[in-house]
Amino acid sequence: MKEGETLKMAARDERLDPVRSFTVSSLRVEQERWRLLEEEQQVVLSSFFNTPDYTELFVCRAACGGLSVSLDFPLNVYSKVVCVSKTGSEVITKENVRHILTIQEVQGRNTKSFIMAACEEVTGPSLSNPETSKSVAEAAVKFIERQRYEALLLKAHVEGRTCLAYPDGLHADAGGRKLSDMKLLHACDSTIMEWAGLVSEFLQQDSSQPVLDGLEPLPSEEFNFWETRRKNLLFLQQQLKSSRAQQVLSIVQKAESVYWSTLRDIYRDVQEGLEEAEDVTLNLIPVQEKLEGLKQMEYQQLGDNMVFVMEEMRLLWIRSEVYCKPSRIVILLQEICNLFIQMSRTFLQEQALLRGLVSDPAVGLNNVRLVISTLQSLKDAYSQSRTQLQEQDGHTRGCWDFPSHLVFYSLDNFLLHLQSIQEVFSVSLQLHLLDSRPLSGVGGRKWSAVVQEVFQDFLRHVTVLSDCRCDATDPGDQSLQLHLDQFWVQVLDLERRLVSVLSRAFEACCASSSAAKLVQMFGFILDRPLIQDQLRPHLIQLEALVLEELDQIELQFNSQRENPQALNRFSPAAAARLCWTQQLLLRAEDTGDHYTTIQQPYLASSQLVPQRLQQVVEVLQDFREQLRTGWTFLLDSDCEFILKQPLIHSLEQGMLGVNCSHEVVLRAFRCVSRDPGLELRPLAAGLFSLRDDLTHNLLSLVNMVSCYQQVVSDVLPVEQPLIHQQLLHLNNELSHLQTRTWSSTGVQQLLQQKRERLLLLHSTVTQARANMAAVTLITQVSVLLPYYWSSR
């Protein structure tokens, strides 16, 4: 409706005067009721008066007590209905309104049925009674028949059916009329022309008309269209087979009328149309059942079932004579897209979409992503079925070679709208994380306060957006688009304030580790275009900081690689140097990881830092390999020397000792265990596998030598004769250990035996000495005790 026409309807429209006066008088309503009707139903009234396509307007009482107006006959109305009809298909003006409009009063649904039944069962038989006056009866019967027929026409029109009118003068004895009755023949010819127009008009109806009118029909409308078409054609066929239609056929056939061929064409067109409608209805049943099943599913299950819908569409294309045409299949595919758009909107509206921007944006974001992925799965299933048709050679229907955008025009627009909503939720979720991002360092408290201010302002803006009364699922809602535009302006302002804070924070970073930590803290917003563009110079400067740290690592390595004395205070020299180079290597790798955190995805790919890191790592690894090789040879020679040494050896003054080189090797083995990449030579590897046994034997031997030293060094002259034989026997047994080496067999069992005997002697001597000391103490006390009491 044009704007000028809307303004005309808003003012006093003179074209409504006849309808207004008739309705107020017929329905007995107040003028105020009609004024309210004009204000509330401007679109319907303007469509009827300004559009040639609409030829009827119906006004009746509404359930609330007011007036209701529609372009279709109200089905569930029991009171009177004012029917306004046009005598021609043209725009109504105030000059032709009284000539082109026909206004009459008809009864509601039940009243009409009652009148029809009364005419058939009461009035008609009564007037056909012979006792009634013949002239009066004939006139009354004709009048009642006419009224009954008009009621049938109205009922068929209400139910969406096409009713065929019959010519006047057809009665039971019509077959006996003479062919010279030109008046009846002319009436039959006129009726056939009228039938041809009605049938042709009906057959020209197309299910694609709502789409062409810019509407968004659903598949159910397609199914209903064909089912209604089938029923209506069946109704037409029944009328054409009726006795009165057969009378018309007989009259024009016997008269060899030129309209006889037209009547045959009507019979043929109705039959072919009925066969087509029955074929379509039958083939649409699997698609209809599949869609009805999807309507009963949870929305989360739809994505996995899209392929089954498209499979039914592919089969429909193959087996249907009607839907193997692009124009037909495209319309049905568009209606299926409309159905899933409607289901998606219902799902999102049930989730109170915009309300989740403040409470839980993650849930809203997941719901929007679910809808996008579900609708995308529909497009993927379509592509899969299209590919199958191209690869299938068993049918002659061809393939879906029409452009895909004809099918997914509305769906793609809806997806674009959802992607904009998804971006809103994504930004909302990102900025919600600002609440837990405190900054440290010099000025960290001040910067953290600014970040909190940004977060509070964001909450205020997003609350305003979530409270707007707009349908977030409607791509055509212009008020929502205005709110979104305002929201993005506010987000850009918040991003500029965050750039100011983050720029100062990056400038204060003196190490790549602190910069990487800052990137990890605020990485969720660094991919925003404005923030990324503004911070790119600071991130590029961090690349120079990483290169400087790598240079420092190489400089430290070169300055201390030839000075191992400062590194081997508590470990073997080679082990200490390996540990030192391992620490430098870890520092270099950490620096590389920090650069990766900074560089991806915020900086353009650069090979300068990776190449420099590779150089430093290769220098350190080469040096470590040299150290490992030299150390393995040294360990192998030390192990060979140890295995050739006796278990114990003699010292001065009859004392015994243990070789101390074992401790050095065992300490080296502890360093080896911390470096799993070190490969030992065979001799060292064998000894390394027995390091626990070697340690245990060494401790046992040290304990034996210590006990022997205590027994021999602390012996008293008076004790010498008492333990002389035991010492001789013990020295004889320990002399065997001086001839055995660590490579000898049975060393552990031998040490166990000698240790038990030595410990027994050591325990006996120690206990004897303790007893002697106790006796001496008692003797001394007994001697001194009398003097103590005498002094008392």
C-alpha cells in the first residue's frame, strides 16, 4: 500500500460511505464501532479498494463485540455477514463506488445450512404438491431452486470449491426437448463457456503464487494446495458426471454445437488435472511425513536429520512427473527453508535470546551457533543430494542444475542476520572476561581501575540492548538494527579505551615472558580489528625484545663454555656443563614459545625470530652432543678402572681402607639418570644398570671396615690375649677381600658372610668393654661410699 493511499484511509474516505451506512443499519452497530474498524483495519480496507485482485469484502460482528473485516468469508460466524462485491476488476474511486459495488446481507454458516436443508426437505416438496396452485407453485419452485443454487454456490465458495452453474430450463424431461429449442441450446452454450472459464481459472492456480507475492509460505501450504486441488477436481468431476451436466452434454452433442469440443476439452482437462493432483499428493506423502516427524523432535536433533529430508526430495524429483521440473522443486525447497527458519526462530525466542547477553552470553552464543550449524547442515545435505543426482545415471530426470541461491535466498539472509547476532554475543562474552583481568607492575593498579571502568560501561550498554523490545530473530526488524548500530558504536569507544591501557602495559614490558603473559590475559579481545590494528606496533617491538633475549643467551654461553670450574662444585664437570646447557636450551625454547604466543595470530608471519632461535638451539645442542660423547668415554674408562680395583686395601699400622673412586662414579650415575638422552658405552651401561647393588655393597664394605678399625684401634693390652685368635681368624678372612675385585663373581654373597662374622666380633668386644666399664664404675662407687657416709 502506498503512503498516499494510507493517508487517504486515515482521513475520511468517501468510498467507505455506502459500506458504512449499510453495515451500521444491517448489523445495528454504533458509528463509533465503525470508526474503530476503520482505524484498526486500514490495511484490509485499502487492499480491497485499491487492489483489483480482491473482489469481495466481508464485515461481521466480532466475538469481542466490535466489528471484524476480512477478504475471505468468515467460516465460524453464526450471525449476519455483510458481503461487499465488485462488479468489475478495477480500482474503486469515489466517482465509481456506487456503480461498481454490490452490497448485500447474507447469513452465517449454520443459518445458511439450515436454509438449504429447509428448501430441500420442506419448502420444495410443499410447493410441488398438486393441490397447490399450479402457477404459484411453479413460480415458487423456480424461486426456491434459484435460492438453493445460490446458497450452494456460496457454500462451495466458502469451502474453496468450484461450483458449476447449470442453465435454466433443465428438468427431468429435458432429453425429450426438440433441437429447435434454440433458447435452451444458447443457454447451454453460455454455460459451457462459463464452465470453461471457471475450470481454466482454477487450473491456472499455482502453488508458487505466495512466493511470487513476496510471502514466506511453509511446506504445509504446498501440501494443502495439492490436497485441496485434488478434492476440488474430484468435486468438478462429480458435477460433470451429474445428470444435469449430462443433459447439457447431450443437448450440445445432438445439436452439433461448436461448443461441443470445448465441453470435451473441459472433461479432458479436469481428468488430466485430477490425475496430476493425485500423483503429486501421493508422492508428497513421504516428504510430508518426514517433515512432520522433524517437527516433533528436539531442535538439537534436527541437524543430523537434514540429510533424510533432502534424500526424500531427491526421490521426489526422480519419481514425480510434476516435481521433476526446476520451478516446482525450487518452490518446495524454498518452503522447506522457510519451515526451518520458523523452527529456528521459535527455538531462539523460547530461549529469550537477548536476555542472555547480560546473564549468560555463553549459553546464547551456543544456541545461535547451534542454529547456524543446523541450517548449514541443511545446505550441506542439499549439496550432497545434488551431487548424487549428478552421479546417478539410472534416471532421465536430469539433475538440479538451477542456481542454489534461488533455493537459499531467504535462508542465506537469515544466516547473515544470525551471524551478526553471533558477533554481538561473541563480543559480549569477550568483554565479560574483563572483570577478572587485574594488571600488575608499575601503574598496574591505575590501569586495572581503567579496565574496570570499561567493564562497567560495557555492562550498562549491553543491558540497554538486552532490554530492548525487539525480535532478535527477525531480519526485517529495523528497530533492532538501530539498536545494534548504536551498540557497535559504543563497543568501538570501549575498544579505544582498552587500546590506551594495553599500549602502556606493553610499553612497560621488559621481558618476553611478561609480554606473553599480557597477551594470554587479554588475548580474547586482541583479535578485534580496531585493537589489533592499534596494538600491532607494540607487538612488533616485542619481536626485537625476543631477538635481544636470544642474543643474551648466546652471549652467556660463549662467555662461560670454557670456564667449567664455576659450574662443577657439587657435580662432575661434564654433568654440570650438560645441566647448564640444558638450562640455556630451555630458556631459548621458552623465549621461542613467548614469541609464538605474541605472534599468532596477531603479527604477520616472520622468519627472523624462528631462524635466530634455530641458530641458538643448534649451537647449544652441538655443544651438548660433544659433552655427552666425551663424558661417555670418560665414564667407561672410570668404570673399567673401578672393576679392576680390590674390594679393600691395607693402610699403615695394620688398618684397612675402601677405594673412594666408587663414590665419584655413583655420583656421576645419579647425573646420568637425570639425562635420559645420554647413551652410555657397554661397560658403563652394565655398571649403571647395577648401580643400586653397587651402592649397597659399597655401604656394606664401608661398614665392615669401620667396625674392624674400631676393634683393632681400641684394643687394650689386657684384651689382646683374649681376642688374639679371633683377630687372626678375622684377618685371614679379610685378606680374601684384598684379592677380590669388583668384577669378581659372588661379591655380594662374600661380603654378606664376612660382614656377619665381623659384626659378631665387633658386638662381642663392644659388649665386653661395656660390661668392664660397668664393673669398674660399681667398684669405684663401693670404695668411695664409706668415705661419703663418714663425712656425713
